[in-house]
Amino acid sequence: MMEFGIRRLLGNHGVFCRLLVIGLLVYVRSIAHAQSAPQPATSANAVPTLAPVVVTGELPGPALWKVSKGDHVMWILGLVTPVPRDMRWKFTPLEKRIAASQAVLKPPGLEIGVLGPSANRVLTSSMMRLKYNPDGERLEQVLEPALYKRWRMQKNRYLYDNQSIDDMRPIFAGRRLYDAVLRHAGLVEQTRIEKTVYDAADRHGVKIIDPAYQLALGDPHAAIGTLGKYDMDDQRCLGMVLNAIEHDLVQTTLRANAWATGDLDGLKATLMETQEDACLPGIDTSPFAKALGLSDMQQHIDQSWIEHAEQALAQNTQTVALLPMEQLFMPNGYLSALRADGYTVQAPPE
């Protein structure tokens, strides 16, 4: 499963542009994690359950998983999103492992490649236009009436002073709304955890390995030019966002607190109860995605991370790696693949 690490890369042979729609895959996966069970239809007057208090102060974060073969070791930190905004992470133990390592391996990801000196400017402009509804329509005109009532209620609560958001496509508007809800709840996306790790690697001169699968667009201008014609299936995605806001801030906060306090039982419970992402497969298999050549992308992303992990284990005495926490609990996830290839995998004590 892809969750983190859809990144922008400036390479020697061209420009790798972070496409806005692909960036949404990070967000819809985090939305899916907020959902503990399929939700019933919700009235526009529903009141969200109050979330528990978000933990603050100096907190340990989770223990590390260990993958090894012979005397070569990889320590894996599991990531969740969001995390408590005001926590102070006890980072020193992990920093010592980073300092003693030869490499840090980033999480799985996808990079979209385009060539040409003007590609970045042209594609950025094209993708910015994709954020908005065609023909200048507003959400009230685009959404089904029941869905619009739910949207309006939450938008008025968290983004009451933002009028332009109603010009956006539903999936982009949902992203803005969910970010606002996280801020209101005292939560923040986990990217600052990754940044802390990478800054430590830079301080200690440790190589950072990017395992992202790289996809080159054969005719990027033609692909981007036709994207606006395709349906993102984004009304369903917006519905999932609203379900998470209306019903599941409690679970989202409990999971964030469990990560911050190192509560592996709590993490396992909240992650294993989540329903499969109903939004990500829709984007992955839609005509919209096919126009970008994204068929079977998840298989490529998974295989790229595993190959980079095994190469790092073979070449380095010690490596620190980052993975979505769900992968560390899944019976058929990345750790299962490494175990099948002859590596010893040890979970931390619970």
C-alpha cells in the first residue's frame, strides 16, 4: 500500500513534477485509516463525536522492528498519519542508530517523470487548472444534494471564511477540509517525523536512499491536456472524507496518541480495524489514472521498495528504514516478503 513519499525529484535528465492529483493518494489513504467500519448514511444535522484529548509533551514514539541476515541489520520505524501536533519526540535513541548506519531508506512512493526544459512550468499550470470544476461550476452544482448538505455543514464549521473552496473539484475541496479538521483537533500530517529523520541523516553524513518507483510519461503534454475530461470518482472520495470527519475523529486521535506513546497494542487495534480504502482503488483504476499510465502502479511501488531494502541490507552493515505502520502488522505486507526471501524479522516486544 502506498501511503507516504510521493515526492518531487529534480534529476539530471529532466524534471520530475509532483502531480497534484497523485499527491491526493497520500491523503485518501490517511482518510481510509480514520474509518473503523462502513458508515451509515448521515444526515446534514449530525454532530461529530468529540475526540479524546491529544497527548502532548515529550513522548517516545514506537519501538523499532528489526530485519537481519547475518550481521547486517535494518531497523524500521513505522509511521502513521496524522500525529499529535504539540508532541516532542524522544528522538535521541533513533538518532544514535541513524549515526551508526550507512543509509536511511525512505518509505515507498511514486514519482512521475517528464522531460524538457519547460515541462515543469507547463505541467504545473495544467495541474493547477485540474483543481477546479470544469466550466466554472461550484460544488452546489456538482454534488448530489444530500452530499452537498453534509459538505456545507462541515465547511461552515471549519472553513467558514473560505469562499473559493467551493470552486474546487470535490476531492481537492475534501483535502482542504480534512487538513482544517486536523488542525482543529490538534493533529498534523506526519511529514515532520520524516523530516526529523532525514535531517539527522544529513547531520551525520548518512546516505538517504529513495526507493520511489519512477514512471515516465511518454507524452506528458497530451496526457495532462486530456485529464480534465476524466472523472476522478471524487464524489465518493468526498463522502469518505465526510464520514471520517463525522464519525472517526476519536479513532484518528487514539491512533495518533498510540504512535506518540509507543503503544503497539493500541496501534495494532486501530490499524487492523480500518476498512479498506474505498477511494484509492477508484483513482488507481479510473480512466483518469489510465491517462497517466498508472496501471498496476501499486505492484511496481511495492516491488521497488522491497528491492531497495534488500540491496541496502546486502550492502550496509546497518540501515534505518521508514514504512507505513500498517505494513508492519500486515500478514502479507513488506515484512512478509522479506521473511520469504530469507531475512529474519523481529517485532518489538509488546
